[in-house]
Amino acid sequence: MQHFRNVQDVPDIQALVDLAFACKQDPRHLHGLGTGKTLGMVMLNPSTRTRISTQLAARHLGMEVVVFNADKDGWALEFGEDVIMNGTTVEHIREAAPVFGAYFDVLGLRSFPALQDAAADQSESILQQFVRYSGVPVVSLESATLHPLQSLADLMTIQALFQEKRKPRIALSWAPHMKPLPHCVANSFAQWITAWGGADFVIAHPEAYALDPAYTAGAEIVHDQQKALQGADFVYVKNWSATEPYGTMPCSDPSWMLHLDRLDITNNAHVMHCLPVRRNLELGADILDSTHSVVVQQASNRVWAAQAVLSQLLN
């Protein structure tokens, strides 16, 4: 594996999931693989679980870790081509990325979408320029469109909890929020579940919130949450902004918030969320405080997902 940006970078999804489980079983069984190696984490946006879990994963492998919060610790970066830098940006990515590549053996990058221009966000210009100019393996710590480390941990969680000899029914449900959020987690979860192919997968959202078909091909799409919940073994709850108009929130219908009584029509479903979650806005506290919630297990699996990915990049 040369880089880790999306599911297409993974030669064998199940093999990577199995490796993550092996790391969870014995966190130090690959210790030494990263001895003498350094992971640089360039954070263009804030993070809790992604930052900490990836740091822990790298240290389990024997790596040194440097976290660089670009908005606080460095010069403002310029990503535009053929620009005259007479504004607020100070350093161009063409110089910054090769320097990072000279300092680090593996580079992690976290960046968010602007949610103003769909084509610009979908181009993944920031992530791709780090890949192009750094000269070292790059792992996405979330990008403008995807969050693959989260999705790998999500797939681990599903496989750990579902042992029946049939495909699980998995529902991804849009949730209300106080502000429009990126599509990254929803896109990535859909991409990984459809690429895995081991589930009966349905996505429910209001009509204005259709995700890019490039990520959802193979999933059933409905606009009725009740229909999606019927017989579900897992329900993944997440807000994302509208696609028409892009980056807005034309609907924030509170009836889409999942409560405990709605799980009656599921197959005693496990309820998932990537965190952070706004209680009683996105997801009812009655679910979060119940045995249906597996959000902490998902977050715990982030360490082992990152360790598996880093070990493959080091190899």
C-alpha cells in the first residue's frame, strides 16, 4: 500500500481488517517495525480521536511522532497554482510538502472541505498536493470528501459484533444538526461498506441530502427513515450538509433524530456514530446511554485501524 486516502488504496479490505484485529489482540506484535521511523501529523483542522489514536498506533509500532498544528504552529499555506503571493499566505505547498517529506517517513494529513464549491472539494486538491510533492507515504486523517481511518474502524466494529451466517442489514441515517457538516464520514462509510460487499446496505436521508453516487453505488437509497430501520442490525447516525444547494442545510427536521423507541422495528440494532455527537440533537441520549450504543467501541477501534494502516505503509 503506497498511500491511504480511500478504499481504492487498499489491495485487500478483509486482510486489512484482519490485521487490525491482530493489532488489537497484541498491540506490540509489530513493535519495532517503526523503529527509527517518524510519523509527521500535519493538522490543518482540529481533531480528538483521529489525532490521539494515530499517535498511539504509531508508538505501538515504535515510531516517533511529531504533531504539527498548521493553523497555530506554522505559516499560512498557499495551495493555488501560478499565484502571486501578496496576500495572507506565506509558504507554498510546493516548498512545504517536500520539506515535510524530508523530515518524516510517513505523513498524516487532516483537512476539511470548504463546503462552498462541490467540484473544488471533490478534487481533493490539498490532499493530492501533499501526495504529489512530499515524496513519502501519505495517510488521510480526514480529507475534503472522505475519512478512511474512521471507516476501517467502523468495519472492524461491525465484524466484531455480528457473527451470524448471513449478511447484516446496515442503515446509514441522516440526522439533524445546528449547522451543515461535511460529507466525509457518510461518503467514506458508504464507500467502504459497498466495496466490502458483505452487507445489505441502505441509506436514508431527506431528498436534498443525496450523497455522491460515486460513493453510494450498490446501496439502496430511501427518504423514509422507518423503511431503512426495518430489520436493521446496525444503524449509523450522522449529519451531513445538502448537495442541493451544496453545503447548506435546507432541512433540519427534528423528527429524523433517532430515539430508543424507534429501534423496536430493528433487529435489536447496534447504533453507531463517529463522535463527537450532540446529544438530543443528532442522537437521543436514551440511545447513547443504552446497550444499543457502540460509539465507544468504534472510537477504541480507531487505534487498531490506524496501526494496521501504518504498518502497511511502513512495509
